[in-house]
Amino acid sequence: MSSTPPTTSEPNRGSETSATSDLAEKVQLLERKLAGVEAISRAIAHEHNLERILDVVMDSATSMLKAERSTLFLLGDDGRTLWSRFTHGGEIATIELEYGAGLAGWVAKHARPVNVKDAYKDPRFNPAFDERTGFATSSVLCTPLLDSRQKVLGVLQVLNSEDGYFTPSDADLLAAIAGPTAIAIHNSNLYLDIVDKNIHLQETSEHLQERTSELELLFRIERVAATSTTFEAAAGGVLDALLEEFPAQVAAVVLTPAGQRQTYAAVRGPQAERLETPPAYFEITPPQPELEQPLSLGGLRDDSAITVSLPGVEDWKVRQFVAIPIRHQGELLGQMQFANPISRLSFDRQDIRILGVIATRLGMSLALSRALEEELQASRLASIGQALSGVMHDIKTPLTIISGYARLMAHSEEREERDEHRERVRTQVALIKDMTQELLAFAKGDSEVLLQNVFLAGFMSEIGEHMAGEFSETQVTLETTWGSEVAIRVDPNKLKRAVFNLARNAKEAFEEASGHVWLHANVDQGQLTLTTRDDGPGIPPEMEGRLFESFATHGKDYGTGLGLAIVKRVVDAHEGTIDVQSAPDEGTTITITIPI
């Protein structure tokens, strides 16, 4: 008689099958999304013709979302109308509608996607288009086309899903297509604008050399802004570049943060030739008010109220004045200003538009500069606080020892005993002095060395005597050795501090455990080798590569974190090298090599 044990694998197998099926669907959706994005990306890379780009977008959207029709609406230049292109039966047609009308108009107005299963049940739907075209709309999926500033460029929609309605996954896919589509529209518009501008420049021989290529200028401006370490440098570089490309003799970036006026100026032409030095500033009189929109004043007469004041140069009347607002994320930061004493030099609409793009880039540079300055300031304050906290904690130990020996001295009747206690107090006072000097030296960035001839034996003996008191209070022994009695040429004070820090670091690695630390010095072939070796736990993996960073500590809640950073600075100042060898539970060896 045999029995069959119950089987529980079937439900699990079903669950696994379901999970596999879900995963396959997700993979399929991802592949569709990637294919769509790739198709749009190819269009962006190889096409500047907006018509062909839109054809690719609509064909891709219709196919990938299994829709009956796709429609792409673009916002008109007036901002009050939408014109559309739609595909049906291999034919492409166009249609216009008012901004805000129908589902597409609602999406454009509110910059939000919609997914409707039954269009005729949605009050926003306008059936007039179905009546006009003979098309029967059922399900609708719309998503806005947004540029980098979240401005609506248009609407992309698909109609009538083969599955009856569009899913949230379909909405995600359409949004993925909309992103590169908006980029393609923006780039195409910019490209067309630049082409139109170049055609105009070709017709104007007087400006041909000054207007070579707006696109190249934008790249140049971007390079200047991206490589400048301060906003002052970025503003100066941008102004110099603009004066080479645009018809102006004076240019400035005027900032008004918290009501405090800051001006960065550049001058060229006859006025610049009269200046003994480049101006740190110039004044437009009267000061121009804050601008929400670009201001362009041309053909000004001699009795115009606007004048330019330059240091050491007689004031001159402005015949043309242009001001472009500088903003970042809606905040008005200041203006770019351009002035000319010659009326025939002029800025056209395309100039104003490109200058607006450049002003936006300057706004980004200013915001980034401010953010970096704030971050740096916060980091400095945090580092100072950390270092001071560590110093105060470390000072507590020698102060406690000094206090104890002071009491012993007061009650001691033996002179030798008092002298011994006094020497221990002096040792602890020297330790406190070293700690404070360490912090001060690091803060000042002291890297200069004062080379002196010292004997190796005396140098190492002094180190051993100095460190003996510190090691006596622990379970760690210190052994100091050196090679032949020779003279070395180093900065003894700085090098002692470096060796002290290495020895202390090795001692602290043992925490409360016992161990051994060896210090050895040797001179060979014109090089001084200082080796610190211990049989401690080794360097933790997370500290590898950060051992000589400032404020880098491990396994302790005190200390400045500057000890090994100062070692690195001292060795670099001596044009030496540092080698670190460490293994878990086998100890650490740090070797300093200095040419002498």
C-alpha cells in the first residue's frame, strides 16, 4: 500500500506563472517606451524640419499606443490658438481651435494630462470636430508638450484605443514620447530662428562680421559661464563676448540684490581708449527701473535724459539704450544693459531674443554661485565647529592630568618627586600647545618649510622622549630606533609634528587594547625614510582613500580629524611621498620618504 504526499507546488507554480507574465508585460511596455523614445531621438538628431519631426512623432504615437488616430496641437505665436495635425488613413490634415476649447485646449490651458474612456460623457469634449471630419471619437488620451521652463508648447493626443480605453501605462508611454517631442519642437524653432537671422545678416553687409553665428555665440557664452569659478568672472567674460558680437560700446550687468546695486561693466571703442584702466563700474543716469520685459530705446536726441558716466571720461549722451531683465525661477535679479553714442547702431528683435536667452543663462550662473557660496560657508562653519569640538575634548585629558599632578606637587615634600611631577605637567602643557598649533597651522594653510641641518639621532631621541609620556598612560608600548648618526636637512618643527601625529594615530587605533608601535628612521641614497608600524587592527575599508582627508575620523567621537591631513601637508611641503600598507588584524605601516 502506498500513499502520495500532498503537493503544494501547483499554487506556487501558478503564482510564479502570473508573476512571469506580469514581468513580461512590463518588459514589453519598457521595450515599447524605449523604441518610441529612440525614434523621437533619431528625429531630433537628424532632423531640423519641424514637419518631418511631427510626422515621426504622430506615426510613432499611433503605432505604439494602438490608437486609431493621433493628433499634435501646437500653440500659435499669439498664444490664443492651437493648430493641429492629425493622421487618418495615411492622410495628414490640419485644423485650428481656440485656446482652452475641447479636451486638447483644456490640456494646453492647464498643462495637465487627461485620460477619458468615453469622450461624449466628458463636458470638456467638443463634438464639432467629429461632425466636421466624420470621425467618431470614443477614448482620448492627451498630454501637454512642455519646454524646460514648463511652458506649454502644444498638446499630443491619441484617439480610440484598440483595447477600448487607454491604461495608466499608456499615459506613461505617451508622456515619455512628449518629452523628446517638446525638445524637438524647441530645437527646431531655435534652429529656424537662427536660420532666419542668418539670412537677414547676409543681407546686411555692415553687420555680417559681427553676426557670424548665434549658435556659436550661445556655445561660447555657455563655455564662459560653465568654466568661470565666480559670477564676477562669468559676467565679465559674457560682457566681453557680447561687445564683440553686438552693436554696443558699453555693456553692463546690473544686479539689485536686497536693494544693493552691483555693477559689472565692459567698454569698447573710443570711450575705452580714453580710459586709463578698465572701469570697475559705469553709471546710467537716471538709473533704470526694474524691468519685467526687455526695453529698447533708439534714435534718442542730444537732449535725452539718459547719459553714461565713466571714470575719468566726460559724460556722453546715449543715442541708443537696451535693457534685458535677468531672472531665475521667476525672481528678478537685475538687468543686462547696452548703450551707444551712435544712433545708427541698432538691436533688432532677434538680437533682443538671443540676449534674453543669454540673460537667463546669467541668472542660472548667479543662482548657482550664490548656492555654492552658501554651501561653502555652511561647510566651513561645520568644519570649524567639528575641529573646535575635537580640540576641546582632547584638551580635557591633559588638563585633568595637569590638575592631578598639581595637587600631588602641593602635597609632596620630596624635591625630586616635585620635579618629576613638574616635568609631567610641562609635558601635558606642551601637548596642549601642539594641539592648538595644529589647528592654527591648518587654518592658516601654513605650507612653507624652514630647512635646517639636524642630527637624525637627536631628532628621533626627542620624538621618543616627547611621546613617552603619552604612551605611558596606555597599554601600548613605543619603540623608537634609527640608523647611522647622520645630518638631515628638514624643517624639524613641522616634521616632528608629522611624526607625532603618525604615532598618536597608531596609538589611538588600539583604543583600550594593548599593542606595540615602532618608529624607525633611516637615511639611504640621499633620502630620509620614516616608518611608523603597529600591530593593531588595520585601517577600516571605509577609510581607505580618505586617510589623509581633513576631518576624516573613524571609531571615535573626538579629535580634530586633522592629524593625518597635516602629515600629508608637511610631506608635500618637503616634496616627499607617503606609502600606506595595511591589512585587517595585521596592523598598518606608513612610510614617509623625503629627499634630503
